[in-house]
Amino acid sequence: MSFSAEWLALREPFDLRARHRGVLRQAATSLAGRRAVTIVDLACGTGATMRALAPHLRMHQSWRLFDNDLSLLAKVPPEANVHVHALDLVCDLEAALDGPVDLVTTSALLDLVSAGWLERLVVEVAARKMPLYAALSYDGRVDFTPEDPRDAAVIAAVNLHQQGDKGFGPALGPSAARTAVECLQRVGYVVERGAADWLLGEADLAMQEAMLTGWALAASETGEISHEDAAEWLVSRRSALAAKRSRITVSHQDFFATPPGVR
């Protein structure tokens, strides 16, 4: 599954604010004392994870960015230490992890992948004793102010939609972060996790509009909510947005996983 560059640009500042500072700091601290590091970023998009993490690293960095979307890779700013690779992570995950790698990163990916693909990822990073920083996995919780009586039903339908096939098989959706942490802990990883919630306020009109429109469409596509009910809910939520009364919290999870025996 791929997303537009416009959507990724819209969400990036919210992602940056939401990233859990303690988890991000732990990922950066794990590399402290090294003169140079190589970092692999899976499903990199236009390079947002690199832009978030790189300023916290004080050594020379070599980034290997992987995505299946050439149009997104073309928007990664050219740098001598940044190498972009077009790769189908469904078929060729193992190739992305080949060679000396000090850290594997990904953002907003795990909730799109299947349990089987996630297990492959855990097997591969564990075999190579690679730490993993995974950020911004949606966990299924959305809070609205003001409330609408249809909110819970719409988000329940959205969460069902999240479990559809996004290109990796039936997606884990809201259970992704919990499932990933459990898988990593079973193979001995030590995991630090934290909340990374989007806080959308009355000034965030474009982001709220994009989220509300997308949710209404996704909910109606499941058949759990009628098109009429989804449309009425969207009108109600847009009314609150136009009145500058709308606030939305979208919950995500970050984690950093350290392989056994590594400090």
C-alpha cells in the first residue's frame, strides 16, 4: 500500500510532535559512542523517520531508505549519506536487512502489515541481533470533543477497515504494536514503549478534515455503517470543525526493542 506525498507532508508535523520522547531518546542513546552507524528505514515514504531521528545522533550516519513507491523516493532530499532503494517489502524484506546494520526503523507501518509479515520481521531482526525502533502504530482509540452519539460506531467500523489487506495480507490494524511487542519479548528483546498520540486542535483544520473524510469513507466501506449514517456523522463533525470547537485525539504507540545481551 502506498500513500500520496501530500498526505505524508500533511501528517509529518503531527507525527513529529507525537513521537514519544523517551522512546526516541532510547533509540538514539543505544547508538551513543559509535563513530559511524548504518540505519535501515522500512517503508520510508519521503524520509520522515530519518528527519525525526537524525538530529538526535551525534555520529556519522548512513541511511538506507526502502519503499516500493518510486514517486515518494524521488522526494527524499539528496544527501551523500542517504541511499534510497525501491523494494517490495512483501517479497524482499530480507534483502533490506542484509549487510552491517546498527538500527532498523519504521513509522506508521506495522498497523498495515499481517501477523505473518510481522513474524518474518521479528525473525529476521532477531537472527541479526538488530535493534528496532517502530513508531506511530495506530492503536484503535480516537477521542472526539464535542462528542457525537455515532462516534463509537464509526470508529469501530474504521478499526474493522484497518484490518483489511493493505498489501501485506490481512492487517493487524489496532493490535499491531501490542502484537509486535509480544513477539519481540518472546525472543528475548527488551522493549520500551510509550504513547505517541496525535492531538488535533481547532487550528488543525486541514488535518482534521482529511481524517474525518477518510474515516467516513472507510466506515461506510465496511458495511457496518450505512452511507447515510456516515454522511450525517461527517456533517455533524464538520459543523463542530467550522465552529472551531473540534478536537480529536488519535492514539498511537511507539516502541524501541533491544536484542538480548545488548545494552
